Amino acid sequence: MMLPRPLDPIRSIKLKMGLIVLGGGGAALAFFWLRMGWLPAFNTSIIAIGIGLATSQVLAHGITKPLRQMTAAARAMARGDYTRQVRATSRDEVGELARAFNQMAADLAAADRQRRELIANVSHELRTPITALQAVLENVVDGVAEPDPATLRTALAQTERLGRLVTELLDLSRVDAGVTPLDREFFELAPMLGEVVAEAEVAGRGVRFTVDVPDGKVFADRERLHQVVWNLLDNAARHGPQGGEVLLAARFTDSAVVLDVRDDGPGIAPADRERVFHRFVRGERAGGGTGLGLAIARWVVDLHGGDIRVVEPATIRVTLPQDQP
């Protein structure tokens, strides 16, 4: 059963509190009159009610001020301004509401910032391969260049770059949607890693790849694991020096498979070893990456119930449990 809410039409919460005080005082006077047949003097009653109303208005100011601040902040947020904060000093429900409001504003500001970064990064990443591909095709159409294998390989490389970007964006949408598509199976690890290394070598990052993988099977989603290793190799090649080495090593334990990817670069500072797995974080020598590769790698590893982390300045380690469900 819904209780009556007679004060809903009143627009001021301070006035509502005053009426509550007035109603409580009136009920007390009625009790005195009905039970004792006695009422205080009229002037005394009026003065007491007036003092109660004035006191309630003063005390209610501190309660209603955060609500007014939240109203103003909400209107500012509707205009795209997420910088306003509500002072939350009380420990009551209004204080909890103010703290929740501040957290919501911070989350919305972060989401808006990520959206702007996504648009900027994707626009930049799309422009580069599209411009290069357009230049190659215009040269072929105008007769400046011949459609020989080298020219076609250049066009293919730019097309593959576009494909990787689209794949990353699709994976990002799956992360946001909470989709967990995994198709686990047993397969030989070494041949799959060899395929990934061959693809990384074709990308031509100017580094040499070394593989140290024993024979053995893993229980994982083959395509997703392929994606993780590719992202790690591409990240290592971007941050390593020209002519340097990227090592891909694997080992099997009793309950897991451990993959290490190491490059000859300066490595990742301890303060940034967690941040590099966040979206849109790119190193100084990222070489045009979107800043999504490592974030997607962590997502895939988390889906497998595994762990990914920076264990040395220039080494990223992936640990995948091998307990078949």
C-alpha cells in the first residue's frame, strides 16, 4: 500500500521541513488539549512555532545546499561541463548522494574523454593507410607506377592495416558490450606461434624475431590467442630499436602455459606497467599505434582466466591456465 505524500506539490524542501515542524508542533498541542485539557498561552504558542520554523530554515540550509549544487551541476553536465563538484561533508543520505553524484560526474567525464580520444585516434589511424593506399592506386591509374608485385604488396599492407584497425574497433565494442566469445580447443602451440611470427615479419618493422617454444598443446581459443601474441609482437617491434631482436618464448608448467615477449627497447617504467594496458595509452615510440592492442590483449587473457603483466622493463608475460573446464 502506498502511503500518502501530501507535501509533493510544494517545490521547496526547506518549506517542507518547516511544515513538518509546524505539523509536529500542532500534533503536540492537540495531544495536550485532548489529554490534559490545557494549552499554552496563544502568544507563547505562536512564538514557539515561529522559533521552530526559523530554526528549521537555518538548519535545512546545509541540507538543501548540496541538492541545489547537484541541480546546477546536472544542468552544466547537460551542456558538456563535467568539472563541477558537489561538496559532500555530511554523513547522511544527502552526503551519500553527493558523493555518488561526484563519482558519476567523474565517470561521465572519463567516458567523454575516451570518446573524444577514440574519434581522434581512429581518424588519424584511418587517414594514414587510406592516404597511402589512394596514392598507390592513383600512381597505378595514372601510369606513374606499374602494378608490379612490389606495388601491390604496398597496397596490400595498407589494406591489412585498415583491417587490423577495424578488428580492434570491433573487439572494443565487444569489451563494452560484455560479450565473451570463446571457442576453446586443444591445439599445438608451436605451429600457431610460428604463424604469428611469420605475419609479424611480413609487417616489416625492422627487427628480427626469435622463437623459443617447446612442443606441447594448449587449451585455448586459437584465434583469440593468435590475436594476443600478434598484439604483443607488434607492440615489441614498435618500441624496440631498428635491427633489434624480439624474443617470443614459451614454457609449460603443471597447470599453465607461460608466454614471454621481450624486446631490446628501453622498457616500461615501473609507474607505467599497469597503465600500458589501459585504452589509448601509447608509448613515445608507438609508431602510429591506436593504443588499443594491449588493452584488447588483457581483455582476451582475462576471458581465459589468465594473467598478463610487465615482469621486466621490456618483457610482457602472459600466463594461461590449462585446467579444462
